[in-house]
Amino acid sequence: MKILSIQSSVAYGHVGNSAAVFPLQRLGHEVWPVLTVHFSNHTGYGAWRGPLLAPADVADVIAGIEDRGVLGQADAVLSGYQGDPAVGAVVLDAVAKVKAANPDAVYCCDPVMGDVGRGMFVKPGIPEYLRDSVVPQADILTPNHFELDFLAGRTTTTLEEVLAAVDTVRDRGPRDVLVTSVIHGDVPEGSLDVVAVSDAGAWVVTTPLLPITPNGCGDVTAALYLAHLRSTGSPAEALSRTTSSMFAVLEATIAAGTREIQLVEAQDAIASPPASFEVRQVR
């Protein structure tokens, strides 16, 4: 599979394309990374250096790929954090061009906006832009629980409510939705759910809630789910492989005692995901 990945990049650590590209390559996929920023490190450190690329420059790189006559070879477009609606417009334009050249291509969007405990951490107007303009164009969507609630316009506290919220979002466009970090009344204490929904049904995996929340996990998760969903055609199998690999990455990160996720250390669990957790079909 060939994937056009339009995301941020950091020299030190793993977020954006610096988190997504290596796992995809380790799974045997070709990635065309287009950078929206090139920072020294992720902004969670509070200080960083490097350029924020102008939307016109991002579009120019994509136009250069188009000039090579290969844009129609892309099987998927992947995007994450979009710090400006103008960058979002560049992403959507790229999606339209890829799909025009290859109608079988899909767009996987990680709608990065915020999280429980932190609230929204993007600029004002970005959440609404994602909800109203970007999400309807996505085929695969990977929000966390907090982002799902915003996109659906409700607060969900049970699995049934989560599934209903997913249905609301799916009615706007995306056929495959993966919801991460789901906490509801039926989840055992010290655990969380990951929920996958498609036209074929809905599945849940429950994993231990590890005492770590490093940056970049959502970027890796979106990349892995896209790769496994497209290669297997099974949301249940993609859910199993993605959650197992991510749990291994987090365990390696805890063992290393580092702030940055240990993608290289856990690469074997990315390339050959262990069947670590039971996948339950809930509808």
C-alpha cells in the first residue's frame, strides 16, 4: 500500500509523521510524508524550534508529487493535527486529487482537537472546521472519546451511548470509526475500551489503563488502524492488531522510563502484533 501522509514532523521524538511513518514502513507499506511543520521536538515540552510551513508550501510539495504522475498510485491519504483551516483545505484538496485519480483510495483522518482532562488544545475554530468540513470527507476516522463527544454533540457515559454517538458521526460520512481511550460506566476500574465500528458491526477491546500518556500515541494508532484495516479488510482484526501493538509500545516506553514512545524498541510487536486482548463483537 502507498500512503500519502500529511502531518507534522519533529527531529527529536515521535509525533505526527515522525510517529506514523516508521510503523507503516515496518509493516511493509510505502509512505510519502508531506510535512506541515518541522520542529526540533513536540510542543508538549513547552519550548521548541523550527519552521511552521506555510499552507502554500505544503500544497507545493503535493503538487510536485502530482507532477511525477504518481498521485493516482496512492491507496490512502492520512492526516493528523491540523493547526490551521488553510492546512486543512490543502489536505482536502489532496484527498480530492488522489480520489479523482484512484477512486478506490481512502482518506483516514485523526481529528486531533483535545482530550479528557485537557479540554480543547487547538486554536479556536479548528474543532468546528474539523467537524463541519474535514470529517464528512473522511472514510476512516480515529477520534478519542473526548473528540467523539464533540463531533457527535453529546456526552456519552455508557457503551450504548458511545455507539449511538459513533452512528451520528458515521451518518455524516466516515464508514469506519475507531474510538480510543473510551471510559464508560461498564469499563472495569483501571481499564479502558477501544471501539471499532463499520457497516459490518461494532467491536470492543478492553485493555489495562497504563500510568502513562505520552505524545504521539494517537498518531501511531491512526496509522496502524489504517494499515491493518486496508490490508485485512476486517475491523475486528485491525482493532486486535492495533491495540496489541500500541500496548506493547506503551509497555516498552514505561520500561525505558522515557517521555518519548519507544517505537524502535517495540518494532517487532508492530511488525507482528501479538494477539494480546479479546475482541468482543457488541452488535
